[in-house]
Amino acid sequence: MPNKNSPSNADSNLNSNATAPLSQKIKEWGLALGFADVGITNTDLSDYEANYFNWIGENFHGEMAYMERHGTKRTRPNELEPGTQSVISVRLNYLDLSSASAIEQLHSPEKAYISRYALGKDYHKLLRKRLQQLAEKIANEVDSFQYRAFSDSAPVLERPLAEKAGLGFIGKNSLIIHPRAGSWFFLGELYTNLKLPIDPPFEKQGCGPCTACLQECPTQAILANGVVDARRCISYLTIEFQGSIPHEFRPLMGNRIYGCDDCQLVCPWNKFTVDTQESAFRARTVTSSNPTMLQLDNPTLLQLWQWDESQFLKRLEGSPIRRIGYAQWNRNLAIALGNIDLSASPLSPSEKITRLQAVMTTLDSKLNQISPLVDEHIEWATAQLHDRILELSKLDSTRPGQMGAQQFELTNPPGKIDPYQTADGRRNNTRANSIKPFVVRNYYLPKKPPSKTIV
């Protein structure tokens, strides 16, 4: 007897005409469950298969062996789940527009940038549970319904399926983009034995002549239209890659310690992004000693560097960040600390030197404490900061009446430094309020939703 958790070869006894009302109900149920969109397609991915295996053949997947492990099961849904006739594709918005500005965070050298999808709880379980709820509603309607739910957890070619299901087009940055919703959303799928009417696919890419994502990518990981070399991608390097970060990419990573959003931040379609309705995806607050409560959308690098392993595991419980482990977390932080550059700060050379010395001292506190991998990145970071201090010392020595760098004492407690704060304690907001991308002309994000008045 077939299991309701997987499709079977059994005939569903339903034709497309008979299931037209059902397909409409599926979409209504999906929207009621909180999905931003629901589309239906068939299992034919032949138009995408060659490109996928060419990408694998170029080794653009790096060390993600799971991308090639299952052969054509990824490109042929019926091989992964025999009996699959239709795929229900869904998207779920995750961008928290009420969180601290991603753009300001990215351009604040002493702050830690965490990819916006990881600010809240791990999406895998939430999305799979929501898909399960949708499946249960279908099962109550159709006795012969068989299915399997996926949320970025199995060999599924989810972006081509989403494009075929009408959820958006595959952009030049390889992400699914919807002209009325941008790209800040998760994808999920239900493989089913029901033969459902399919939705019109997106047949035309909406990027036009725009190349903002290709230009803005810090490591130039987007090689061509829709082709990303993961080995160069900061998201891959900080999350999937477990080894020593190649030296050529370390300075380009800036303060990005978990993932990267640059290609989305400069995409013009993202001015239509819709705020997430999921409280689980809103920036989480973690208990910390400095300050007492810390928001993951706005932490300083030094605040996070001070965590020991037990604090890391406890404070990130339920977060997707936790899976990279403490050593990799510190490897990423060390690079970001080494990349701190205060050249745009209004501080005097001597004040900048003091801050950089504080960072070096804090970095050294974990030397020989975690692993040789982390030590190597600490040593690299310390060398970068040392070189910057030497350059600043030259500037400082040309100013009559000022002390040399070696005579300054630590005046800013670790974790409480602001690159835009002047010596008298005031904040220079001019730059923070008119930030431009590193390469292209504009960032594109909708305005924050208005604050709700509590009566």
C-alpha cells in the first residue's frame, strides 16, 4: 500500500480537467497558510539539465559534493520519487524590513554583516512544516494523494521548477526574481502523483541590459548570465567551505561573516520586495553580556568575537548559522576583523590607531585556543591591521604636538565602538544616510513599513 509521504506509480485516477478546481483550492490553501505564491508545473526539466551538468563539469560547485552525488535524480523528479506527475512550487518571503538597515550594516566596517535570510530561525523546518500542512489539506480532498515535501533539503532543482511554475524568472545572479516581489524569498516544493493543470512559466528573463549584480559582486563570482562560480562566492566561502579561505578573497569579503546579499541589494526588482509576515524570520535577539541583549541584525564584530563555544551554541540555537560550527564562525570573524578599515571615519589618525590596536589585542586573545585553521586567519588579520596602523602612524607623525601611536592607550571597550562617532561623542550621520554601493549606482530596497500604533 503506497505511503502518503511519497508518490507512487499508482494511477491518481484524476485528469487535468477534473483537478482544475483542486488546483485553485491548492493555491488558496497555500496563500492562507502564509505562502506568498503557489505555482504548479510538470516534471520535465530537460531544458535545464545540460546547463546543470555543464556547471558541475566546470567544478563551479566547489566542495559541495552533494550537488553531483545523485546524478539525474536532481534533474528528473520522477527518478527521485517514482510516480511524480506534478510539482507544487511555493515561495515564502523572508526579508524583515523592520530590521536594522542592511546597507548601513554592510558599510560599517566594525559591524558584522549577516545575510538577511539568517537573522531569524532556520527556515528549513518552518517551510517543511508549512508544506506538510498544505499536503494534509490536499489529502483531505483526494484519497489517492501521494507526496513528498522539500525545503532545500534534497536533490531538487528548485529554481528551474519555480520558473516553470510561474513564480519568477532566473536572474543573472541565478536567483528567482519576481517582477512584483523581487527575490528575498525561500522556495519549497511538493512532489505529487496528482496530474494537475500546470501554470504558465516565466519564459523571458526580466533583467534586460542590467548588469548591476555582475558588477557589484565583491569577488566577481557571477561569471555570466545565470552562471555563478561558487568557489568565488562569499556565501559559499563563509557557509559551505570549511577550509582556509584563499588569500585573494579575504580582503574582498569585508565584514560579511555569514553569507552575502550584495547581488540582491543592487537588483532594481527588489524595490518591490514585500515585508515578511513570519515572526520567525524577524531578526532575533540573543542574550549577551555586552550589551545585555544583542540583535543579530546590528552586532559589532567584537561583540560576536567575544563569544566562547558554549555561548555560540546557546545563543544561536535554532538559527541556520549554528550549523557552520564555532571554528568556522571564528574563521569568518577573524577575516572581517582584519578587514576593518577606518579610512572613511572622521576620527583622527591617532584615534583610528587606538581602535585598531584594540582589535589586534582582542584577536590575539583567541590565538592557540580553537584550531590551527582559526590561528592562521587570526595571524593574517593581525598582519593586515598592523600594516594599517603603520600607515596611520606616518600620518600621525606629521601632525605637530600629537603623540605617536605607541603612546595611546585603549579607550574604547571591545564591542562598543562606532566608526562614525567623533572624539566628542557625536555621530556623523551624513555618510550613513547617503550610502552608495561599492561599484554600481544605487541600492534597491523598499521603504520600511510604518510603525504600528498601539491603541
